[in-house]
Amino acid sequence: MAELLRPPPLSSWRDRIGAAAAGVTPTRLLTTAGALLLVAVTAWWLLRSPAPPVERSLPSARAADGGVGRTSGAATTAPGGGTGTGAGGPAGSTAAATTASAAAPAEVVVQAAGAVAVPGVYHVSATARVVDVVAAAGGAAADADLQAVALATKVTDGARVYVPRVGESAGPSDPTIGPSTSGPGPPTPASPLDLNQATELELEALPGVGPATAKSIVDYRSEHGPFSAVDDLLDVRGIGPAKVDAFRDVVRVS
């Protein structure tokens, strides 16, 4: 009986480690590792430093020199709260365009006369041309000589557009109404064109002379003075001997 009641002898530390290792299964090992990882993550979340407020990440409005409300560069504040870059900035350009639009008339008043369906005074767009005035007057008459009219010419307020009939020269314009925008008609040997008095529009009636060449003639005359001979046209850019010979008989110099 005494032998049965005697406690078993203490095992060595090696036996204890072996017994503990024998009782550890892979499932228990994974469960223990997961619990330790969860504890570590929770501790990190609770002890981490708070993120800085969003306001600190925004750029400061204070200028580099420490002044408040100053701006660098050429940016200025335009009247009315707009921001521009001086007089030529977007705000200045917009204001100038608005002022120009307000100052420019939307329409002009012109007179249509001669061989048109309904002669009279008409209100047309400020960008209208002679052909638009003829259309506003009901179109050209059956015997109208439209080849004698500069249909593409822009009209101005108070202008008088005269459409001649076939065989008729362009009618005179009333100086109290405005300049006539009808074409001068091509020069003839009986009525040669004066090179020192002719306008660009009249010079365009010469054979082989377009708007660019007519402008060159007027610019040369303004820079060098009146022409002394028809051959002086050879000094004008864009005019050669063949072109001068083509209209030598229909021009003159005063």
C-alpha cells in the first residue's frame, strides 16, 4: 500500500521538453502564431503616431519674402476682380475686346441707286459688301452692268452704291451722302488713268494689276513722290516690262 501512495519520481528537464513537444500539433502551432500576430498588429495600430492634418499639406499663401498678400512675378489684379499679367493680360484683352464690340456699330445705312429692282436707303450689316446692298435692293435689274461694279467692296455708313446699266458709265455719287462704291470702269485711251492721282481701286482696273500690285504702286508713290514717266513703274515691285507695255496706252502721269 505504501508503494502505491508514493508519488512518482520527478522526471528530468529533457523528459519534460520531450513530453511538451509530443503534445504540440501543427494546428495548435498555427493558432498560437496567428494569435501573436493579431496582438502585434493591434498594438501597432494603437501606438502609431497620428497623421498630420490636411491643412499642413496645402501650400502656404505667404510669399517667399514673408509678406502677407504679396504676389511674385508680373501678375496683377485687374479692376473688377480679374487677374491678368499687366495691360496685355487676359483680363485686359477681354475688356478691350468688349469695349471694341460695344463701340462697333451692328449695321450701317447705305443707298442703292441705278439699275436695281428697288432703289432706296437700306440698313445692312456693318460687314456687308456691295453685293449685299444690291441683294437688299431686290437684286440687279435685267439691264444692269454688274461687271462695272466692284461687288466685293465693303460698304461704309452713308455710302451710295450705284449700279450702271449696260452701255452706261458709273453714275456720280452725291458727296453729301458718301463716297460711291461703284467701280470706276477700265480706263481707255480716250480717258487714260493718272498714275499720280489714281486710287488702289482704280489701279486694279489696269490689265494684270491686282490688289497687291495696286497697293505697291500707291506705296511707291507715297515713298518716292509722284511718277515722272510711265516707265517709272518698272521700279515698283511686281511690275516688269511686259506688264508696263500692256497698259502703257491707258495710263499717264500729270
